[in-house]
Amino acid sequence: MDANELRAKTPDQLRDELVALKKEAFNLRFQQATGQLENTGRMRAVRRGAARVKTILNEKAAAAAAEV
């Protein structure tokens, strides 16, 4: 998911997306520890996706604070 799609979402939707990404990251780490992980590139994509969501959330929070 790219940043433009994320910017169109509400903060609640972004938080839900972040929770889902963190769960996926946990599952991928567990698979790696047990030797079952086949697509190692997915770990990087999930980490970057979570960082992207956090960045957009911070941008929205800063914009809301600037309005007040």
C-alpha cells in the first residue's frame, strides 16, 4: 500500500492497519525462528509498511495540532 492510499484513510483505519502489520510481523518472526519462513523479503516489506503507517499517523496528528 502506498502513502497516497494511506493518507486517504482515517486515523482509526490507520491504527487498525498498524495492528494488522504488527501481527503479521510477529508471525513472520515466529516462522523465521522455527525455520518455516520461505519469503524473507516479506519481513522487510511489513516493517516498512508499519513505518509508513506510523509516519502518516504522525503527519495527521501534527496537522490536527496545527489547526488548534
